[in-house]
Amino acid sequence: MVYRPGRDLSSRAAVAGMNRPTMEDVAERAKVSRALVSLVMNDSPQVSDQKRRAVLRAARELGYRPNLIARILAQQRTHTIGVLVDDLRNPFFGEVVDGIEAEAAEHGFRVLILNGHRDARRERDAVETFLQLRVEGMALVGARLGNDDLARIGNAAPCVMVASGTAHPHIDTVGTDDRRGAELAVEHLAALGHTRIVHMDGGANVSAAERRSGYESGMRAAGIGDLIDIRPAGDDEGDALPVIDALLADDDPPTAIFAFNDLLAAGALNRLDDSGVAVPGGMSLVGFDNTFIAALRHLSLTTINQPTLAMGRLAVDTLRQRLSSGSGEPVRHTLQPELVVRSTAGTPRDGALQSAGTAMKQA
Ligand code: XLF
């Protein structure tokens, strides 16, 4: 069907397709029965190789596609996992989904992905869509849904929460030890000699509280608990800008920043660069996630690794266990974070911070 601007593609005729080839067409072309085409399309072992090849060739030549909806209705199974991600713009979620897809494919499941756009209301709609499509299970990755929603969803279909902060009373969870990850970041900065370490926190993000408390315990363990300094930020590069501006407006800004995630750290790096502050010479910076952007040479961000592929695979594994075991106590899988040292954290600057702002003040 050729798309013509102005034509209503949602009309029934357009959706049904004018000349969509059928199984009968394939059977006629391959000179076999319709039943045999159906056996081939269902991967039946009862068909000879020669007939299978003939049917597949005819299907290819005609552009025939099996009708998934008819198959689902006949089998009463969708073999589908619904994956809700908090923010498709953040590469962390793509990396977790890679793991989900790989494990799902190995076990005969397909994956449907919806974006929550960092908004609980849109997440609720997405989950409802999955349930109406009769997915066999759901992975909610970084979801912001509240406890009441989760209890309701957990009763409606097998569900696993991934990278969603703490454990949940009704739902299986797979996550990184966020608190330990934050402690590792502070330990690293403290070992380099920093004492004035600011945490740019994750705002409304589900993992913000755990990372904040890890930052606090890391500061206390390093003997600098009295210097705890938390600045409300968020989980997106834009959220870093006002925080960096406020820090640089101080008479004597801190020497290091632990950012809630890599995106926030990337935004901080941009703003520091705009302001003429060298990293790590003037300010050290540590992120969280170890997404692929952290490894890009011009960012080369020191960060905390989350084992995203393993998390995705484990999420599907947990769902499969739940599908076979039915209800029961929720399980919690906690994976270990690791420090990844690159180029954005060094020893503290000696003396005043040189930035475009201070240069202007001095002039
Ligand atoms: O979803 C959580 C919160 O933010 C994930 O662990 C992340 O770090 C992604 O940036």
C-alpha cells in the first residue's frame, strides 16, 4: 500500500490492507494445501524440507505475513512481555532492555516496550495497555508508580520491578545496591583527598532516597559527616544547570560533586565547561550508571557501574519463575555496583576556583 498524504490511514480499508496475501494465495502458488501452509507457519516438524522450502519461497515472493492475532486467539497465549521504561532518552534503560530482549528471545517471548516519560500517570496508562493486550508478564524498569498501583498491578499479572529503588511488599524486584554504589562514589572522592563533596540528588526519582542515604553514610564513614551537602536536582542533564550555577555563585565552591546519574553528570560537565571550570582540575565529578556515554572519550566520566545486561536478563528469569510458581513471597535480587575510574575525578584543587565567573569578578 502506498502512503498518500491526506489519506486516512486509520480507515478500516486502509488498516485491513487492500491486497494482503492470504494463506490460500500461498497454498495456490506453492501448489500445496492451505493446511500444509498453516503447518509450515506454525513450525510443525511434520512437513518435509522440500515442501517447507516451497511454501516459504511462495510466502516470500507474495509478501505473505502470518496473522499473529489469529495465532494468539487460537493458542490463547501471547508469549509477550510488556516492558515499561521510565525514560527512553536515558541510555541506561536501553541497556537494561537489551538484557531483557536477549533473555526473552532465548525463551520464546517477544517484548513490547512503552515509555513512561518520567510520569506516573503515563506509566499507569502504559500498564493498562499491556494488561489489555494480555501480556504474560511485565517488567517495570525505573517505574514511579506508588504502592497502591503496584499492589493492584501485581494482582493483575506477574510483574517484576527493575532498578526501582527499594524492595516492594507485593512484587519481585531486581536492582543494584544503590546505597552501596553511592558509598563507593564518596569513598573514592574522599580517598583522593576531597572533604567538601556535594551530592546533586535525584529529586523525584525512585532511587534518589537510597543513593542519598548512601552518600550520607559514605560521608560519615569518611569522618566528614559534618560537611554533608545535598542539592536537590533530578535525573536529566537539564536538571544540573541551576545546581551548577548556584554552586559556582558560592564564594568558595566545593571541590567535588557526586551526581545522581550519568545524565545529570553530563549536564554538570557541560555547565562547568561553559563556565570555564576545568574537570577534574577545578572540580571533580562522579556519576552513576556507567552507561555508554560515560565511556565516550570527551566525557570519560568516572562513575558507578550498574550491571544493566545482567539486570535485564535476571528480570526475565524472575518473571519466568513467577509464571511457573504462581503466587508466593516476593523475591528481591540485589546486584553489586562497581566503581569505574576514568578522568573526571582527581585530587582537590589547591586554592580558589578559576572559572569564567571568578575571572570576571577579578577583572
Ligand atoms: O531507574 C534508576 C534511577 O536512575 C536507574 O538506576 C537510574 O540510575 C537511571 O539513570
